[in-house]
Amino acid sequence: MSGAASAGVPSEGMGDQQTGPSFLMRVLAVLILAVAAWFLFKVVISVVAGIAWFVAVVVAIVGVIWAVRTLT
């Protein structure tokens, strides 16, 4: 074994080996990321909408209380 092969440098015959994930695995990973991003986006939008409804209800109650006190 030469010094270059033992140092992690590939030898001439190793050019045929695949070094990364296959094309289909990459496509699958992109699809999973897209679905996860869509799901998380929907969750965030739902949380924001829920908070907005809560704030709207609180503002309406405070407005009713203020109006009743002003008229009496």
C-alpha cells in the first residue's frame, strides 16, 4: 500500500464508485422537504389566525364594556 492510498487519497481505480445519493433519493428528499415546509406553513398560519381571533374577541369585549360604562 502506498502512502497516498493510506492518506485517504483515492487510487486510480476508484473513479467508478458513487460518492453521493442517487438522483431519485435527491428527488425524494426535495419532495419530503416541500411537504414538511407546506405543513409547517399551514401550522404557523393557523396559530397566527388563532391568536388574531383571540385578540379580536378581547378587543370586542373591552369595547362593549367601555361602551356600556360610557352610556350609563
